[in-house]
Amino acid sequence: MDMEGALGNHRDTPKGLVRLGLPATTALVLMPRMGALFERYPGLSVELVVRDHFGDLVEERLDVVLQTGPPSDTSSVTRVIGTAEWVLVAAPKYLERFGKPAHPTRLADHSCIVHETGPDSAVWKFSGPNGPIEVVISGALRANNRIVVHHAALAGYGIAFLPLLSIADDLRAARLCRVLADYPLEPTQTFLVYPSRRHLAPRTRVVIDFLVKQIRLVQAQMEAEFMGYGIASTEPV
């Protein structure tokens, strides 16, 4: 390749900073996979902004957000890229002491770990053979961070409502056990949100492509191992 061609390729290579908003659990899953992105685009850098909820992308200077549940920023481009499956889990030592509930309504007899996200944080919704079931739960511990809820479940503080994506390794290693598997929890859509489709920078586009690809790979693994209790992708971005 001549010098002019080499310089042209260099100019076309996406580079610069992308500010990416992610829930903490998703960030931990994606972290080991990001090396391939940086290897392919050496001029690219990514700043992870990690929390469970995001507001206006422009005000928060975010280039793209990956989140579960409907985005609050209605002015941005929003694309559904998957469905996050949730499961109820508890540590073996908790179940040895208190047993497993046989029906969602029996959760009233158990200590449940509440992920505090708003007015309905203590309402868990299930699908039953006779229709939807809503249960108001309670427990000794509440936390506004899903990783804290995860670790509280591992510590045996009670039953937790967590995304399969974040606890798959704990299920494999039997550090956590499924509860009420016959009453699936309502899945939550996974969204990509970014300020503009027309003015999307090349560096943001490659990060979006990376996110979509990795979620599909995780989906395939989850579906193969957990028979559908994973992430189901939908349309591409």
C-alpha cells in the first residue's frame, strides 16, 4: 500500500472518545470482551458511565446508552435490541434455613431483597397458569444498586430478583439457586439510546455495532445453556 493510501485508511479509522452509559451488571459482563474492540480500533477510547438509570443524553454528555426498561429520554433515537430475562434466586444457605416458596404469594413468608428503583420497587410481577400475579414483597435489606442486591443474595440475606445475565456464573457454580422457576418473571426489553441517527459519529457507530454483536453472542450462550432464560435479540440497529 502506498503512503497516500495508508494515510487515507488512518483518517477513516474511527477514533476519539465515546461516553457509554451502562448498568453495572451489564458493564461487568461486557468488560472482558472490550479488548477486541480496542485492538481493532486503536484510536478509540471508551468512558463507561455506570449506573442503573439515565436521563437526558445531551445534558449528561453521553454518546450512547444501553439499558433495560423504557428510556426516560424521549427525544433520542431508541432501538430495542433484546429482552432481558429475570429470575428469582437465593443462596443455598438461605434455602436450607427457610425453604423454597411454592407459590409467589408465599413470598410474604420470606425475606426478599428489594432493589430500590421507585414506587413499585417492592412489587414483583409473575406469569402464572391462570394469568399475571403481582406480589408486594418486603425484607430487611433494600439497596439502590443491583450489584449490592446480587451480593446480598450471595450472602444469604434473602430472595432476590436479578437479571440472568448477571448471575449465570452463580447458577452454574450453585452459589445461587432458582426460586419459583414455574412462575416466570416478566422480561424487560433492552434498549440502545443515542442522540441522533443522522449525525452519528463513526466512533459511536462502531461501539453500537460492538454492543449489538456482544448481546447476540451472550443471547446464544444463554439460550443454549438455560433453554430460553437468556436474552432474546430482535432487530439490528
